[in-house]
Amino acid sequence: MRMSVAGLAGYTLMMVAKVMAAEPTIVLSVHCPLGCPQNPPANQLVFTHLYALSNNPQSKLADWVAYEVNVGNFGESPGRNWASDPLLPAAHTLEEADYKDVGKAPLSADRGHLAPLAHFAGSRYWYELNYLSNIAPQHKDLNQGAWKALEDAERAAVSFRQPLYVITGLLFETPMPMLPGADEAHLLPSAFFKVIYDVKGNAAAFYMQQQLARDTPYCRQHISLAALLHKVSYQLPPLKDSERLRQRLGCQEPKP
């Protein structure tokens, strides 16, 4: 497992790795306090000031991104200045030029933040959100519809000393068109998921396919953790489905 860590002298990473007999390495971080998702063997595990991610050199995208939702990081949007991730080899991620014409058919996609820029607009490290390793092509209707609404619900659900934690993941369940401007091999996700949880492990998970209609309520995309685990190929931290957490995110109606 390769782990990239930026500027240990410049800031405190606050990460502890515990190796347990006959079990995978458990990585604890401020970004995933109950344990980060498993880092697949060929992936690169990266920690920034604001999030952790597992970069997949084959897809050229992150398999997952983990972050904290904390009111102390909220603020006015500083803008989108795209940049390559300085912690990763250029050949292992997509480049800005690869996104040329991403908004045209057949993809009709936006550059979707995996850890949302709006969650960290007040942080001095907001620019890390615009690293292309934290970006994935996401259909416009999804990015501007249910996905955005769920991100808004994350921010609305937290308050002083009451943060939440999120794991955002990509799923490659069905073949997708390639980026028309890319000059390197890559894979694009057919679906995304979010697991939103508190420090006690109470969680609510959501699953959204790329072609989800823009007006779909995000609460309808709730999925059990057991069902989600059948879709991912790596381990998630120990969490439990929580109706109270689901309602905290604004889903008051009965589960479908």
C-alpha cells in the first residue's frame, strides 16, 4: 500500500494506523474517525488537510473520498481553479485537458466535486477541493439535481460541535462512454454513493445512477448499508443504519 502525505512539518495529520492480527490495516483520520474505507492494493491513499481519498490509477479517478462536514469550514464560494494533485503522479489521474467537451453529448456531464467545495469554502485550504483527483465526470442532471440537494442537506444537518462524516464513492457497474477529449485510458463511473454518519456510527447511505432524473428527491435514493456493501469491492468502516440520521438529513417520509 502506498501512502502519500503532504507537508507533515506544516500541519498535523492526526492519523493513526493500527495493524490487527488476521485483519486488514485500519486507518484512522480526522476525515474518517471510525476508520477509513479500505484502500485497494493498487490504489494510492492520499490525505490532504480537508479530505482523504483512494486514487485508482486504472480509472484515473478516486474510488472513494472521505471528509468531515463541520460548520467551521463553511463560507462564500471562492471559485473553481482546477489543478493537478501534487501528491499523485500525473499519469495516474485525469488532466484538465481530458475534460474538454465533457459537457457535450453523450456524456453531458459536469466536473463533479467528490468532497464538495461548498463544504470547505471558508477554509484556508479550499483550493485542495479543486484538485482533479477530487473530481469525477457527473451527469449534469445528477450533479445539479439530487446530488446537490443531498450535499445541501449535509450542511443543513450539522451545527456547532455536531459534525457529520461522509464517504463518497464511485461505482463502475455498467460501461460508460469515455471522455471525448482524453488522451489516456480511463474508466467513468455509472453510479455514485454517499454514506453519511456521526461519530457513534449511526449512518444513512444513498445510491444514485448517472442518469438519475434531475427532479428525483434524494431521499428516494436511500439504500441500506447491507445493500451498498454488495456493490462495493472494499471494506467500509463499521456503521449501522439509523432512521434518526436519515431524518436528520431531511428525509421525514417513510422509507420506500
